[in-house]
Amino acid sequence: MRHTTAVFAVILAGGSLAAMLPASAQQTPQTEAPQPPAAQAEPSTMGTVVVTGSLPGPGLWRVTRGQHTLYILGTISPLPSGMDWNAAQVESVLAQAQEVIAPGRAQNKVGIGAAFKIASLARSAMKATRIPDRQTLQDLLPAPVFSQWRALKAKYLPNDTAVERVRPIFASQELYSSAISASGMTGSALVWDRVSALAKAKGVAITETDVNFPLVIDRDKYKAGIQALSNARADEVSCFTETLDTLESDLEAMKQTANAWATGDPAVLGAPGNVERQPACKAEYDRLMGFQERPELAAQARAKWLAAAQSALDRNQVTLAVLPIADLVGADGQLAQLSAKGYQVSAPDDASSD
């Protein structure tokens, strides 16, 4: 069965739509229902080219109190997949640092009991992702929307036939994720992987700030939630259509932001609203999956990172930290929290921070 792992992760383990990565290279070929030819007009190609080669990345924020300094590298996603990040500034800080603080997130641990419950819900979870009665997207979508879908699919998902039977809320994400990859972009994990490798090579201690929690599956609650997800259809075509309408402009904005990070353009550092774009159907998905939300976990991860940063500033002369820019800036961001606690915060383009 296709997407089994992804469905477990997304529907049963509290993941987000971002976990539904494109799987065109892993498909088992299936017979596709007869469909009209793709629209003759190919989707417009935006002008921005994703940068490649050796690139410096952005400058570092600096948080200080007395002689103690915390340097923070802000990350975004996606980033140019062909970028060879020249991490000279980070290496310079690591040569002096006593500690590195990792970006934190909430992670679940699946015990044996939860694994059995997940397995027992697998069939209904898989069924919830598919269009019922052996119908396809062609049966569900208005003709103009289906033509638009076929044109974009030919461009970004040319070898995926099984996606035609996936519900719009999931099909839109597969298209979105594949379009990001096809446009020369990838996730931000490469940045942390590089920083952690450099820190280990230099013998600098790494402080993890993940919040680990046991995954507890209330079978009745999850079964009811999956049933509600199966019955929900009203807003799917609407958000699917919106995803198609905005896909190319979203890609253009993401390419510009990815390039700005890679080339060290400070403009991106002050524009968090342009950093983490999501497909239109994610809001509908999050609404439907409200039965498994754990909002307190994100708050715990933020608090853990902030506590680690303060502790490092008390102990160390030099510390390096990594965190998504979206979590750093803004009225409730970590930089504002540190400033409110009396630390001096300098932006990467602030001459006084040099």
C-alpha cells in the first residue's frame, strides 16, 4: 500500500502535512483512469533562478550581557539544494565557543502499545486519504480546475499516477512538495547537519533542546477523528484550487527567500512572514486533525530553548545557537524574549555588533 509510513506519521502520530513528502520515485505503478489531455498552455515559469555554488549564508544575531555572547544562526526552509554553504563565520565562532545549542522541536516516542494501536487503525487511516468509490480527481474537480491540475502535475509530478485517487487535501501537498524539489530547493536540515558536524569535529558540546514525549493513542478518540476526517469534503476542492492558483507565485517567493538566505541578504532576516509558506490545504488539514493537537508541546520546546540560551549566557563567554528565523523574530520571538530579560540584542546587519 502506498504512503503507509507517511500516513502513520501524519494521521496517527500527530504530524503535519509537511510530512507528506513527494513519493513519485517510490510509487508502485497503478492503472490510471482515462483522462483528457493536459492543458495545452503550460504553467507560467517564474523568472527567479535558485542560486548554486559556494555561498556565505546570513550573518549572525548577537545577544550579549557583559563579556558573555550568544551568536544565533537563523534558518529558513526551503533552501537552495545546490548550495555549498561557506560556513566561515560559524567556524570562526565555533573556534571560540564552549557550547552549541540545537534547534528544539517536539518529538514523540512510539512504544509497543501505541504501535499496536496504530497498526489497528492503519486500514481506516489509509482509507481516509483516498477518494471513495474508486473515483479520481477528475470525478471530483470542476473541469477548469482539473485542467489546471493536469498541467501542473505534468510539470511537477509527471510519473505519479496513483495521486489521481488521493483526496485533494493530500494530493495538493504532494504536488506542493514535489514542486519545491523540482525548483531546486530542499529543507533546512542541511544547515544544522553542517553546524553539528563542525561542532563535533572541534569538540564543542552540543545541548539538545528537543521535547520528547510518549505517544499515547486513545483508540476511540483517534477512530472518531479519522472518521470525521473521512466524512469531511466541503472545503477540500476550495483549498485545492487555491493551492493550484498560488503554487507558482509561492515558489517564486520561496526561491527569492532561499536565495536571500544563501547570499546573506539581510532583508530576509526581518521578514518572517515570507519565510515559512504552507499550501492552502494545511489550514483545513489542521482543522480536521484538531483531535490530536498538542499545542503545549511547541510552547515547551520554545521554553526549553530559551532556558538553554540563558543558561549558556550565564556560563560561557561564547555560545553558538541555531533556530528558525520564524521563531526568532517578531513580538513573541525568542529575540524579543531575551531583550525583555535585559540582554542586548544586535541584528546581523547592525554595525555595532561587529
